[in-house]
Amino acid sequence: MILAKRVIVVGAGIIGGSIAWHLAKAGAEVTVIEAGEPGGVATRNSWAWINASWGNPETYFRLRIRSMAEWRRIDREVPGLEVSWCGGLTWDLPPEQLEAYAVEHIAWGYGIRRVDRAGALGIEPNIKQPPDFALHVAEEGKVEPLAAAKAFLTGAEAMGVTILRNSPAKWLEEKNGRITGACINDGVLHADEVVIAAGAGAATLLGSIGLSYDIGAPAGLLVHSKPAGEILHTLLQTPELHVRQTSEGRLVAGADFAGGDPADNPRGAAAALYKKVQDMVVGADQVELDFHTVGFKPTPGDGFPMIVRSQSREGLYIAVMHSGITLAPAVGLFATAELLEGKRDPLIAPYHPDRLLKVK
Ligand SMILES: Cc1cc2nc3c(=O)[nH]c(=O)nc-3n(C[C@H](O)[C@H](O)[C@H](O)COP(=O)(O)OP(=O)(O)OC[C@H]3O[C@@H](n4cnc5c(N)ncnc54)[C@H](O)[C@@H]3O)c2cc1C
């Protein structure tokens, strides 16, 4: 009889959730260790735009496109993900740069459509000052990030995954160059593989075995209105702010999708930002600001993901990234293939964490 591989996943955000779900589906024996309550730190405070938009090289674009396709697969398999393919309307670059983005990404196969003022208003009638030139990408989407992370974890639990809540991993156990487990309050849990999906907490945990990676955790401020009836149909990326509406009816906005700098006055920054939302969106002046959030974005030093079995230690897999909402389904799929079958998908080939190793 072949025994199932025992895997510990540290972190119950959207990345840990997706990896645990995919591993369980493939037959692994999985335990998720979470420092707090499931749902993540960055994940629950994310703008949660699923996209392969401007600013990235073609290799990374291809990974993102693949993950967008995997979102459509996973949406059929996991109940409660709350994915919506509402499309994105973008004019957050000067017109000549917007056009250069369109030319490049259309050549790569991205479904961009150029629209004028009337076209923009046709897609989103509630823009007070519509742009003369914008790009519409119907295949972009959004997800309610906390609901999605919880849906992955609920589905994983239904397949036998154990989730240990309020159980921070204090350090990793290492024997003869191999990671053999993780220490929590009750002692050391042992496994064949330990996956670090701990977001911004990954750096400290990896430090416990002497590995120092260049991982930042910049703050991102978003404002959330009170729930309202449907005002926006799509995701808007404008020069002033990025705004969308949640399934619950809240307008959620940031200086851009990744959230603005809260500086030393998050409340004041939130009020100023929400004023811009009200100035931009018809009907938003009737809707009050409810609260703001500040999320900490796990950000590898070069901005690209860290996804792979460590070359420095056996039994250790690292999955830390920004754009983790977009990437979660592909990361779960690819990490599982690598952990259980030793197969590494070419789309994640460039993203070896050891490129960011500072101290071994
Ligand atoms: C404001 C903002 C806007 C964003 N917008 C987008 C967007 O539009 N599109 C997009 O694709 N991405 C976006 N992102 C990025 C995306 O949200 C993150 O990349 C993603 O949520 C990371 O998920 P994660 O599971 O790796 O990390 P997290 O959600 O942070 O989860 C990590 C989990 O690990 C746990 N943990 C940490 N240390 C330990 C430990 N020692 N032991 C046990 N558990 C531990 C934490 O408690 C946490 O629950 C945004 C992020 C922010 C903050």
C-alpha cells in the first residue's frame, strides 16, 4: 500500500487555501497551520482584481492568463468562491502609453477593446467624467477574497484536511538539511513536506532555519462604502483611483488596486480618497464611507512570485507573492504537481525563491 504524502501548509490565506484544496483533491494528507483565523492577512484586505493587465513581461503575463483560465475551472469545482467576470475598464495611463499597452497585449492575445467616451459610458453609465479613450477587457474579473479563501478551506476540510486555527508556526524543524516539521504550541508536527504560504509572515518563519529572503510587506489602504444598490458594473482603473463594487454592494477603492500609502494618517487618507470616489461616480454621494482597511502585501524583492521547492533545504516548498488573488488557482495546481509528482510547470520556471536569498 502506498501511503499518502503528509504535507503541512503554513498559512490559511488564499494561497494556502488553494494549495491545501488542490493537494487534498490529489490525495495528500494535509494539515493547515494558521496563526489566526482562516482568511489571510493580505487576502481579506485585497482589492481582488483577476487580471493580466499592463506593466509585466510576457512570461509573467502568460502565467497570469493561465491562472485566469484556472479561475474558470475552479469556479465550477468549488462552491462559494464568488467570482464575477465583470470586465475591467482602464484609463490609468496617458493615452500614448495606453495605446502601447493595447498594441503589445493584443499581440499577446489579451482581449482588449478600445473604447471612446460613448463606448465607456455604454459600459459604465455612472462615470461623471468619462474618458475620451479607454480600454475594456471583458475577460477580467473580481472575486470576494475572504469568501474565496474560506471556500477553498471549507472544500479542503470536506476532503479531510485538518485546519489548526490560532496556531502560529514558531519555527521549522530541520534534520540533516531536511525540513521535517513545524513547531506550534502543542509541539512539533511532522510531515514529508512543509509548504510556506504564510504571506508577509514567511520571512520570519524562514529565518528560523537561517534563510533570509528579500520579502517586503508594504501597506495598502482601501476604502469601503456602506452597501448600496448596483452602481458599477465593471472594475474601473482611472488615473485618480481604482474602484469596484462588491457582491454585497460596497464600493471599494484604492489610490490604485494595490491600495494607497496610509502614511501616518490613515483615517484622513481614507476620507480624502472616498471624496474622490464620490466626485467620480454618479450616485456615490448618496452612499457613506463605512470603513477603511490597511493590508500588508507580501512582496518578493523583484515583484515576481516565489513558487518552488527550496533548493537550500529538502522538504520545503515556498509560495509567497503579490497578485496572489489572480494567481491562486494556478499556484495551487502547479504546487501540487511539483510536490506530489515532481513535475514543475514551465510557466513557473522563472520564479525560484533562491534568486532572492540574502543569507543561506
Ligand atoms: C490592498 C491590497 C490590494 C490588492 N489587490 C490585489 C488585486 O487586485 N489582485 C491581486 O491578484 N492581488 C492583489 N493583492 C495581493 C493579494 O491580496 C495577495 O498577494 C494575496 O492575498 C496573498 O495571499 P497569501 O495567502 O499568500 O497571504 P495572506 O493572505 O497574508 O495569508 C497568509 C496567512 O499566513 C498566516 N501566517 C503568517 N505567519 C504564520 C505562521 N508563522 N504560522 C501560521 N500562520 C502564519 C497569516 O496569519 C495569514 O492568514 C492586494 C493586496 C492588498 C493588501
